Amino acid sequence: MPHAQFDPTARQALAITAVEAKIRKDLTWQQIADAAGLSVAFTTAAVLGQHALPEPAAQAVGELLGLDADVVALLQTIPTRGSIPGGIPTDPTIYRFYEMLQVYGTTLKALVHEQFGDGIISAINFKLDVKKVADPEGGERAVITLDGKYLPTKPF
């Protein structure tokens, strides 16, 4: 039976415990995702407190990280989502995403509505991918794909 978790501090504490175990065992997020049998983006978000893991995935992650049964059960609860407390983010990486939305948010909105009409892009029926690619001008580039189902507004 699915259970909802209404105390975000419980999931935050779980995330700290899991990340400490990940570091101690020198694991990558991809290795944890492989154990879970899910995508690296979804698994990482789940371990960091933003999604519930299905029981088999939670068990596998718990075993890999050496987490106790209570923590494995907590990994399966539906969290109170939102990992960025109020205000402008201060972490430089997260801030850059905030900055991108500040600069391109209205552009994205205009283009989505022009192509799809009135509605939203789901963050629930959603896929995320991050890839590192070579930059033809030297160095590397980050390619981030946000792939969400379009949900039209339905008048009632």
C-alpha cells in the first residue's frame, strides 16, 4: 500500500544517510540506478527525496547502500516534493538553472503554447537525461533533455 510522507525532514535525513553510504562505498549514481533497475535521473531524484521507489528498487538500493529496513520503507513513501527552499538558490549549479529559467522561461512558455496550446508539461509523466558531449570549440558541453508529457487545459 502506498504511503505519503508529510515530513520533508525525514526524507532529507534519508538523503544524507544514502549519500554518505554512496561516498563510503565509492559508488556512482549510475551503479545505484543499475541496482534499482530504473533510470539514473529517476533513481537519483528518489534517493535525494523527490520520488518514491517501487519496493523491489528500494530493496535493491537499500542492500547496495547497506540501509536498514526502516530506511528502505521510507524510500518507498511518496514524498513532499521540492528540494529548493524558498528564495533564490545559492548553490552555483542550481542557480544557473534558475538563471536559465529567468532568461528563457517566458520564451519556453511562448513556444510551448504556440505549438501545443493552453496547458502544461508534466513533471510526473517525465523523463530527464544528462549527457556530457565534446564541444567543437574545445572543452565539454552539458546536454540536458527534459521530456514531459503535454497536458492540455480542459475547460469544465
